[in-house]
Amino acid sequence: MELTVFNIKGEKTAKTVKLSDGVFGIEPNDHAIWLDTRQILANRRQGTHDTTERADIQGSTKKIKRQKGTGTARAGSIKSPLFRGGGRVFGPHPRDYSFKLNKKVKRLARLSALSYKAKENEIVVLEDFSFEKPRTRDFAGILQAFELTGKNALLVIRDTDLNLVLSARNIQKARISRARDLNTYEILKARKLLITESSVAEIEQVLGKVVAE
């Protein structure tokens, strides 16, 4: 697949970039995408939730009423979940939600996500650029040029650029990622991928190689 390169004003240039079919043109694997996305979201969970169960409640252990003859159900403890202020039944406790996923599966998921974006024409290649100083207005202008204002957008750059990161951090739904840090969830979440020229080669280098056993 060959794409035209745009400048940050949204104008076409005379340059084109050819995307590798081995990275941007594979047959997508939906199950790999689901597994990788599930792992990414699971790893983000803090798992610090906790509830007070019956054994954790402070209160009297005295039987609150006689067993029979009251005309109501028997009750042995004020800590029962049936009463207000009682413990919760089978409530959640702190736990680790993360789980392991093979590198080949994660790689396949990213390739599949990129292939979906390429098939749906949701990839835009930009000329390499940088800002002399952080300026939110300039970054917002890029989003406006590609009709992405207020929409999920992901800019993929080759190396960390502090001025770009600072320019985008106050814009909702706008994200910046290094090419080697791309993950399946961010790719699929973005309405469009804005990829710089040098990042295309970096993505193909990182994902195009076969993972050795």
C-alpha cells in the first residue's frame, strides 16, 4: 500500500510512503486483538478495592433475639449481611488482575490492529516535524487540519519529543506514542493514526521481524 505524505497543515506533498504488506496488510486475527486488549486493560487496574465482610465488623456477638416464638426469621448476629451495617457477602478484596501473554500473540495483535486501520484508510503519514517550544495551539491546529478536533487521535513519533508531548497533554482525546511503544488498545481507540515518516520505518523494523523462539 502506498500513501501520500501530508504536512502538518493538512496539505499533500510530492512524497509518498510505501507501507509493508507484512505489517499493514496481514489478515487480521480478532482473537489476538481481544487477548491483547484484555491484558492491557487488566494490567491498568489497581486492584485495591476492598470490602468489609462479616468477620471484619465490630459489634456485639450476643444473639439479638430468641430462636423461636418471635414470628420472624431466626437471627444470630447483628453482623449479618441481612441487617443494616452488617458485612457484605462475598465482596471483592485486593488482587492482581494482570496475566501473561506471549510476545508472538501481542505482536500479531498489533499487526492486526494496524492492518485494520490501513484497510479502513485511517492512517495518515506526516512529514517529520517538531516544535521549537511547547504550544498547545499549534498541536490543536494539526488536529483541526485533519478534522480530528474533539476526536480520538494518536500521533506516532520515532523518538520522544518533549515539546510535542507538552503541546498535546492538555488536549482531550489526543495521544502521542513512540513507534516502539505502540499498543493494540491505543491503535484501535484512535479515530485516525497520524504517523510520521520516520516512524513508519521504525514500526516496520520493530514488528516486521520474526520473533525467534
